[in-house]
Amino acid sequence: MIAGTMPKWQQYGHRSPVVTVILCGAFIWWGFHYAPSHQPQGRNVWAMWMIVLGLGFLGSGFWFWKRLIKEFNYDGRTFTFNTLASSETQVRDVSAIEEVGEWTGRGGPLGYCIKFRDGAKFYLQNGVSNAAALAERLRYDLGSSASERSATASRHPVHLALMLFIAIGAGLLASVATSKLLHRLPPEISRTEFLSEVEQRHVAKVVISDRVLINGTSSARGAFRVRMPVDDVMVDELRSRGAVVEFETSSDLIP
């Protein structure tokens, strides 16, 4: 019986880039949520592209997890394993395996690629306990020469560092862009200050977003925004003071 498990540090290493992308996506959403009512369309398009790229990265990461072996057992006839994406156990007869090849990257050998006769491919990474022993035994049982195996030492995969670099870079870009966006927001005033401006008829027009955010311009103090619940009574009051009232929802901000 040959059994092996992927070390915890290796599992966390594979998941950390995806977690970084999710945090970046949450930060971009936060920027949208607290953004002013009217934003240049190009900035919205850029942010949408960042979201699309993030979703693509998440999809490719999950696709890879479904093919990366986390735990395995082999008794000479039956190969049992589960992947990083799911704890569901898969059971394959050794006769279903077509070949056990080398899995290499730009930094050198990463582990082994187990190809099944139905076309499915699963990857066994160096660092998983008994990975080399399993590859040697499978090759032997499949009739391969033992001299074909490559004795490689356990190493931290280079592609993990590359994925982390890309994810962190995307996060920094999103952070800088969102910070610049927030710095351009008009100052936020209190409810009392807003009502005072309206009472003195300094406000000619307001745009109400989702009934909780008011954006407008005062002839006395310039552009402003205020967060407060807006009901029909408040709308009637604004109109009675000569202010033009417009409404929009968060979905209107997306081109």
C-alpha cells in the first residue's frame, strides 16, 4: 500500500492567490459602492475589465484544483485519490491509467502527470508524500522501465510564486486605482448641513442613489454628498424648495 498527502503549506500556497483576487474584487466593489453618482464611463469600463480578469483567474484556479491530487492510496490494483477542489474520493483501476509522465514547468520538474485512457489528466506534485514512490510503482505495474523515472527533490513550485506575483500585482493596481477614485469624491456633509443648504435655496438639483445617497452642488459651498434615508416626504420638501430631484440606482453606474 502506497499512500500520500499534500502538505498543508502546499495547499495554502495554491489557494492564496485566489484569496488575494477575491479580496481585490471586494475592494473594487467597495469602491463602486462608495463612488459618486456620475463617474467617467472609461473608469467604469476599466473596473469591469478588472472584475472579468479576476473571475477568469478564479475559474482557471478552480480548474487546476480539480486536477491536482491532494491525497491518494494505491494497493497495486486500485488507485484511489481526491483533489484539492473536492474531498470526493475517485477510484480508478490501474488498467485505466495510460501513462505516468513528467510534469515540468519553466523552473524544472514539478511532479508527475497521470493520464487516463479516457483522456483525463491529473497532476501529482513534488512535495506530496510518496509521490515518487507512487510514480515508480505505477510505471512498473504498467510495464514501464524503472529507469524512466526522474528522481527529483521536493521543491516549492516556481509557478506558485508566479501566480502570487500576478495576483498581488493586480491587487496593488486595483488598490491604487480605487484610492485615486475615492480621493476625487466630493466632500460629505451632515444631514443638518444639507437641510440648511436646501432651506437657504442654495441647492438647485440633487441626484438620489438607492434612496440613501444624495449628490448635489451648492451655490455656496460647491459639490457635496450626504448619506441619509430619503422618503417621499423628503422628496416633496426638496421640490418645494426649488430643487430638481433625479433618481438612479447602483446598476445605472455600470455601462
